[in-house]
Amino acid sequence: MAPRLITSPRRSARSGAALVGRSLAAALLSSSALLLASQALAQTADAGGTTTLETIDVTDSGNTGIGPDSTIVAKGSRTSSKTDTPLLDAPASVSVVTQRELEIRGVKTLDEAVAYTPGVSSDIYGSDNRYDYFQIRGFYSSGRTFRDGLPMRINVFTGSRSEPYGLQRVEVLKGANSTLFGLSEPGGIVNTVTKRPQDVKFGEVYTTVGEDHVETGIDFGGPIDADGIWTYRLTAKGQDGSSDYDFLDDDRIYIAPALTFAPTDDTDFTLLTNYMRRDGATAHSIPYSLRGQIDSETYLGEPTFDAMDTEEWNIGYEFRHNFGNGFEFRQNMRYTDIGLVYKQVFPGGALPTDRRSAYGVTGNVQRFDIDNQLQYDASFGAFDSKTLFGLSYAHDDASSAGYYNLPFRDPVTGIVSGGIDPIDPFNPVYTGVDMSGIAPLLARGSQAAKSIYLQEELTIDKQWIITAGTRYDYVETNDKLSGPDSVDEAVTSRLGLTYKASDEVSLYASYQESFLPLGADRTAFLTPPKPQEGTQYELGVKYQPQGMDALFTAAVFDLTQSNLAQSIGGTPFQNQLGEVNVRGLELEAKVALTNQLNLTAAYTYLDAEIKADANAAIVGNRPEIVPKHMASAWVDYTIPGNGTLGDLTLGAGARFVAGIEADNENTITLPSRTVFDVAAKYMVTDNVALSLNVENLFDKEYITEIGFNDSAFYGNRRAYRASLRYTW
């Protein structure tokens, strides 16, 4: 399993970002008031006999592969093949969370977005809210998410969380997929799709309030010129909020302008930019041995010190040109700049005399990614061919300064020195932290990946589809301060066969591989380090009934990751003896039965086993944090209005997780849990909606993980949000 950087918690005096957030929120709230006033005037005028225009739905059927989608059921996804192959034909398991589903569930984090997706274990570290944490098919997949098909990596500590309000869909491609996406974990990837300009005028403004929470956002756009050659979109959000615990902030500013130039049906260029500033939460935990003795929300960090603040800039584009003779060229590019300030104190142990640890990190990552694709479509009698050739380049340049003050116990005398003063967990008194005398540990490294890939999708007699692909990655990793360049290279392959039993049913089998080099610092390895590798075998069936907006899928798989890095006990060194295997079953149903009734249901079974390890005693055990069973269901129903009353939508969902081991030694099995969520939405008018979302309805308290130094991390407690939204 991939190692995680363990720490602990904040809710401090509001920073400058929070002040700006409140200013943005106030401005947008004023806009809400003006728009609602104009709506009232429009209704008055309508009573006098004038005509009121109907609200325009800017969504499409989802066949574009990027959304937006008119229902919860997507028909296509470019993530499955980087082409427009329908989901029914792809020899892979792909789940899509559409904008419709994101909105009705009131999603506020990427963890929440994938919480009802089979194969995905979300919010795996509970009250550690520094990043979006999730596993796919039992493997940690958070460090390398994708946005618009390009990677959004976390470099050691430096990374940021996604803003769901800026997305029009979230796609989960399961299994080893380096043939398409290069450096990635074997369990799969999450690809988010940015909101982009539409060819009709639209807009919305909203305000959401909850406990220690207020946010306001606006999203509007449409054609600029009469011919619709130029279209634009502006999405913005300001939030002044908190996480589930005292002293832990969740303040955000998000601004995303986008512009599309489409002079013909064959050519389009979309500029995608965004700015994100987030004063976020650190990791909150309490000693596991004190569970039931102190409140799980007891804060054992330092409020004036702890911080997890990021500032992120992105600018990129998507370009497409169809040459009209079967050839189409596409190019995606993005440049990213992320700055981080991270400071944390975390508990030293269960006793009031245990000294605590403190450290701080300031980091910066500059990243450039570009992906070039040339697709050629041709037909030869009973054969239909779709050939994709790609060249991609990715470069990361990262630097950081770390400040560490950790307690050390002399092995001879037993005397503990260093660290931060203890805190009484039964009566915490915060004393502050002074790190001014600590010399920084500097790090600077870079990684550049050059890749070439080829894929063929050959359809025979419109019934058999052979998908074959291969990719070559050449990766240079450099520790610019203390180490030489390292070079990793790999050829990964993909082979799939789809049989279309009918227009509604397809069956598929596939083999896929993954490849992931290590980071820049490789000095701790006793032998030359090797990339982590993954292989997967999968069988599946998909059913998309005609006359019904629905998609039913089932998949079984056998997935193995090898060359896992492991620490050698009692030494500062590491080896790569680790191997983990996961076999599993996934079931998913997404059904829009009518315009009024939607249903999603999912079940996952994971049989996970440690196959090789430096510690022979744990071979055969279940890897930590990997659930054995996961199940979820969500249903929402709209009660139509009667002219006097507006439409009322009611939704409810449940998430079940069981069979989690807290450590690789399998000494503690965490209790199973079922968490319920509800939603309600009332249309005051055709353009004004009131909604309420409640997460963890019954305020269930549960532990998601027991980490380093006896640290127990708890899942999110009950949170409610009420929203007022105006659309036009």
C-alpha cells in the first residue's frame, strides 16, 4: 500500500483569504438579491398579461463524452479510450457522476462526489482533510487524479483539493490504465471534467448556509456574437466555512473563466483557466486508546500554528480540428502553479506527559502537461477501424522547505528530548509553537515524462470490438540538491475484447497494465529502485435497455501491484519486496426511470491479500484500510407542482462499509458502518429553488483509520446545508 504522511489538526482567526472570500460572498449575495428582485418584478409583469420565457436546459445527452448530461445516466466517456467510444462498447469499467447527480446530492468535495461509486472507498482517512483521499479497487489513488485528461499530482505535500462547483462531471476509470494515461496507480483514476462554455445563454447564482458555513457562487455564460462562433463561461465561488471540528477552516475562493472559439463545426479551441485559494483543514485525530474517554472532536493541536493553505493557478486549452478525411487532431495543454503553507502539531500519545511533534512545510510546484492525439477513422466492408496515435509530455518542478521538531527518546537513558510541550487530552490548554530556531530541510526535484502511445479499436461486423493499445514512457527524475538523475522506462499494454450480444447488451474481457516510478529521493533504497507495476485481468457485462434511460454493469477482476516500497524495521533504509493482490466484484445500476424518479445502486466485494512483504508474519493478511464489502444506494423522486405549489424533489441515500483492518498485522478490525444522507429541493418558481442537504443524517460516530502513534481518525459527522438558487 502507498505510504501516507500522518499528522494532525485548526480553526484559527480568519486569514486574508477568508476576508477576500467574505467580500466575494457579499458581492455575489448582492447579485442574488438583485436577481431575485428582478424575478419578482417579472412575475408581477406576467400577472399583467406579458409572456415569461421558459428556463433553457443547456445539458445534452452525454454522447459527447465530456458532458454536461441531462440526467444521471451518461452514455459516453472519453476517459475509457480517449475517443468517443460509447460506454456500452468500452472493454473497461467506467462510472460517471454527472452534474445532475452532483447537484441533487449537494456535493462539496471530490470525496463526496465518488462516495456512491462502486469500487471506490472515499474519505478513507476521515478527519484528515488535507487532500481528497480515496482508494480504487483497494489501491490508494488520491495522489494522481486527472482533470480534463491531464494529471493533477500531489508532490510530497504540495497539492490541492478539487472544487466540485467548477466541474460538470466526475469519471472513474477502474483498473490499471497506464497505456492511456501514463504514470498512475493500478486501481484506476478519477478524471474530473471542467465546466466549459455552452452555445446557449444560461446562468445561476446561489447562496448556501450551514453551521459555521456560508458560500455564494455564480455560473453564467453563452454566445458572445450572433453566430455563436465565440462563447464564454464564468464560474466563481466564495466560501467562509469550517470542517467538522473546532479550529479547522474550509475557506475557498474559486474563479474560472473559459472561452471557446469555434469558427466551423470541424474546428474549436477552448481556453480553460482557474484560480483557487483554499485555507483548508489539517488532520484531526485523538489517541485510539482514549476513545470513549474523551470526545472524538477534542482538538489536540495548536490553533494559532496549524494551517493547510494552498494557492493554485491553472491555464490551459483544448484544441480540436477535423480534417474531413477520417483524420482528427486534438491537443490538450495545461500549466499549473501551486503554492503551499502547511503547519501541524499532532499528539504524541495517550498520556498527558507525552511530548508532541510539530513540523511545517512551504512548497511550490510548477507543472506543464501536453497531450497530442491524432485519430483516424475508416471503414472496410465489415470492418470499422478507429486508430489513435498520441504523444505526451509532462514536467514537474518542485521545491520545499521543511521544519521539523520531533521528540526523541534516548535508547539508553530513556530520556525524551525535543518536540513540543505535552497537552492534557482531558483538559487541553494551547500554548503556541515557536519554530524560529529550527533549520529548514530543503528539497528540490523535477520529473519529466515523455510518452508515445498507440491504440486500435477494430469493430468486426458491428458485433465484435477488439481494443489493443501500447505505450512507451521515458521518465527522468532528478534530485537537484543531493542526488543524480534517475531514469525509468516502461512499455505497458492493453488488450480488450467486447462482444455485442445485442444493441442493449455487451460482454467484455480485458488485460491492462500500470507503471509508476518512485519520487526524486531514492537514497534510502538498498538496491536500485524499480517502478511500481500493476497488472489486471477483468471480465464484465453491460446492459443499456432501449426505451429506458439506464445503464447496468457488472465486473470481476484480478489486480496485482508489485515492487511496493517498504521500510526496514530499525533502520533508515527501504526495500521493494511488497506485493498486493486484490480480486473483486463490482455491480452498478444508474436509472432515470422517468423525469421524476432517479436511482443509483452499487455493491463492491474486495478480496485483498498481501502476497509478499519484508515482514513474513503479515504475508497472507488483508492490507490495512481496504474494505471487504461496500454498498450504496440513492433514490430521488420529484412530486410535480399543481400550479399553486412548485415541484418538490426528495432524495435519500445510504452508504455501507465493512471489513476494514486497521493495520497490516490485522490486530484490529474496525466496526462496519452505515451512513445515511438526505436531500430536498423545492421550486418556488420556475427559476428559484430552495434546497436542503444533510450528510450523515443520524450523526453516526465511526473510526475510518488508526494511524501512526495510536492516532484515531473519525469520519465526517452530521452536516447540513440550505441553499437558495436563482437560474436564468
